[in-house]
Amino acid sequence: MQNLEALRAELLASFEQAADLAALDQARVAALGKKGRLTERMKGLGTLEPDARKAAGQELNRLKGELTEALDARRAALEGGALDARLGAEKVDITLPVRPESEGRIHPISQVLDEMAAIFGDMGFAIVEGPDIEDDFHNFTALNIPPEHPARQMHDTFYFPERDDGSRRLLRTHTSPVQIRTMKAGEPPYRIIAPGRTYRCDYDITHTPMFHQIEGLVVDEHTHMGHLKGCLIDFAKSFFEVDNLPVRFRPSYFPFTEPSAEMDIGCSRDGGVLRIGEGADWMEILGCGMVNPRVLEMSGVDPARYQGFAFGLGVERSAMLKYGIPDLRTFYDADARWLKHYGFAAGDVPSLVGGLTR
Ligand code: DAH
């Protein structure tokens, strides 16, 4: 019979040489399994004289303990190694820059919407949305534009076919109906912006049939024109990133506000190049005013107790002014070269803290 010391060395070596957990298990079975080398030896004890059996049994048990320990140690080492290998293979180097080969770009519309949301969000405005498909009441009547009002013609509305009850739904011509929906849905005070798509039947260098607006509405018990001016001047300075931006409010007319105004910012057009924040020229950027008491009333808000201001601005127009994009129609050409030039990297998330623009 093989001497015990030689068997011990051989079995320990078989554990040590196992290259992975599966091989180690095979070595275990070969040593300690039902028909394993050590197990066979233990079975042979029965043929020995009692005294010899006792001594040999003790020795075999000691060896079994030693082998089990060696087996556990080798298993732990292999498991650790497996984990290390996995960690090594799955390693992510967070010091690497964002993949430079990424071709994807954020569209200027999305970027400008995010910039505006960052500014108004910082002032405490909530973002709400309304449906693109509207009815006459929300798009016109509740905004103090009755059926024969000339403003209806100005809006070049896309209508859906007439329904059985004679009503026609339409694609909203502005985001102002969201004012009505907001006021009807909850109690004042309100402080919201409503970004979204709007539609008018028009197409030239400054008009597309679909475009974007952002509506603003602030209603509370003591809201006044000073709040309107402060809010919109702050907005324009943040958005155009010019601290001493010249602004002026020009009297205007909108059926849903009284008084109404348009806000202009100072610019120069010397040599055909538009520069915002300098020079003697003016550029209109938005419409605004104090919410007409009739609009509050039609939305179920008591005009004797509440008053507020509203504003609406064009997103494409703001993007064109800020980023020097000359033709509105190119926004919707889906031209990858255009997007590569005017688009933004995915990491350029605008925030007032991190910076609005890269
Ligand atoms: N709805 C107007 C338009 O599309 C823009 C507008 C002007 C919205 C004045 C307002 C406002 O809320 O007060 O031309």
C-alpha cells in the first residue's frame, strides 16, 4: 500500500494544481468522494487489528482534516481570483472623457427649452403642459377672443373636420390656452410656464407651420406690473447672458391681457451682423401683459381678489437670436450637417449654477 505521506503530498498537490473551481471539485471527489483515495483507505481500516486500527484511524482522520482545510483555502483563493478577474474585465475608467466619437447632438430647440426651464425653474415656476389639439373655447373664447374677433383671422388656424354637434377642434395656435387649463384645474396662486408646440398655416423664412412657444402665468393677490417687468428683465439677462442688457416695454394689444406690452432688447445690426446687448437698435422678444380680468373670470378665478401677469415667447425665434441661426426653416430640415454645426453635446445640460451655455 502507498505510504500515507506520499498520498498526502499527491492529494495536496492535486488541489494546488486545480486551475479553476470545476477542476478543484474534481480533485476533491478524487480524494474525499465516495470512491476517493482517502475514503478507500478509511474503508480498509476494518481489516486491521484493533490497536493498529485505532492508530491508523487517528492518522487518517488527521489527514482528512488537513485536506479539507487545504481544499477550503484553495477554493477561497480561486473564488477571489474569479472575482478579481471579473472586476478587472468589467473595469470602467471614469477618468476618460465622454466618448469623443459620439456624433449625436441635442437640437437647439431642446437646448433652448432646457435653458428657459432652468431660468424660470430657478424663479420658482412649475412646468405644465397642455394638449396640442384644442377646442375653440380654450384657444380663443376663454382668452377673450370672441367668434368675430379679428385676432382669429390673424392666427391662420388649422381646423379639424366639423363634428356632429357643429364644433370643430383645432391645432392650438399658441400656448395661451394652457393658462385657462391651469386656472380651471386648481386654485390660485399660479406660477407656471407652459412650453410646447403650436401651429399656424404659414411658411416662409420666419414662419413654419409648427413652432414652439413658452407661455408664462403668474397670478396671486398682489401681483402687479412691477413683478412682470422684474421677472422678464431677469429672464432676458440670464437667457442672453448679458448683465446690462438694455430692455424696453412697448405698449401693444392682446385680447387676453390689459394692459399689454411687447418687450424689446437692445441690439446692433451694424454690417448686417446682429449683436445683442449693444448699439442703438431694438429687437422684439416677447409679448406680455396683466391678465385681463375677463380671462380670470372665464377661468373661474375671482378678479376682485386675484390679478396677475402673463407672457408668451417664441422658442425658435429666441434660439435664432441667441445662437445666430439665420433661417427658421432649417430647424426642421433634419440635415445632419446643420445639427452638427448648431447642435449641442449631450453633456451640455444648462443650469444656472453649472452655466447656461457651454
Ligand atoms: N399668445 C400670444 C401669441 O401667440 C403671445 C402672448 C402675448 C402670450 C402676450 C401671452 C401674453 O401670455 O400675455 O402671439
